[in-house]
Amino acid sequence: MRSKLLESTVACLVEQGYARTTTTEVVRRAGVSRGAQVHHFPTKQDLVLAAIEHLLERRLQEFRSTFASLEPADRTLTVVLDLLWSYHRADTFAAWLELAVAARTDDHLRRPFLEMERRFAENVAETFVTFHPSSPDPRFSELAVEFAFTVLQGLALKRSLGIDNDADELLDMLEFLVRTFSAETGGTT
């Protein structure tokens, strides 16, 4: 029951946005009674806060499984950036984007959302170190991952608005910059 409600909340965030995600719509999509929803999540805020945690777990699972599926020979910068780009086109990113915008002005969402972001970033860093343990400069690795995610998030935002006609060129530029800077600092790609 709880899982149905959380999955329906994420689907509403993706399809309708945060402002139009209502408990009534979540209940309808989940196929449960309003009483069941109130039993598990008395308010929309309770439901959305639980959905943040649920979304974090889904995003982490997607991220880990994506990288775990790569053969060592395929862990090239090009392959990794392509995978990260596909990850940023997934529904979980669209839901994350809705929550990010809502958290900007909603004091009740901001702290849990920022905590989700912190935990996600820590897990991404751990995953990166697992796949690139020989990186000579840990700070470079941390900044390179953050830089790549920032660019990809911006591209994903543009894509959500239907203005991603230059995405391929921007992805090529991202790869060029990371590869060039990595070579200059002695990092590996």
C-alpha cells in the first residue's frame, strides 16, 4: 500500500508537476482509499517527504545498477557520460527536478530535499571511487563529477522545456573539457 502511494506520488510529480500533485490524484492513481492514504500519510507534506526518501533510493539504485553493469573496458569517459545523460532523461530525474524547484520556496521541503541531495552526492562519489580507485587527485575527481552532473542537470532542464537541440554538441564539449582538464591535472579518463 505504502509503495503504491509513493510510486503514484512520483508519477504525479513527473506527469503533473509538484503544484498539481494532490493527495486525491495520488489516491486515484494508486487505486487505494483516501483512508488508506491518510493512515500512511496524513498530509500531502507527509506524502511528499516520504516520496523524497523513496525517490532517493530509486535514483541511487538506478545509478549503482547502471555503473555496476559496465565492464571494466567500457568504463570510458564517453560511455560514462552517455550513461549519465540517459540517467538524467529518466522519470526519476524529472521528479527530482519538480522537488528541487518546490524546495526553493517551501521551507518544509527544503531541508529534506537538501539532505537527499547530500546523500545522493556522497553515494555518487563513493561509486566513482569504486570504479576509478586510482585517481591521483581525489578533489579533482569530486569536482569533475559535480561539474558533469551540473552540466547534465542543466541540459535535462533544457530538455524538459523542449530546447535541447544542441544537447549533442554540449555533451561533446563536456567530454572535451573533462578529458582536457583531466590530462592537465594527471587524472585518468
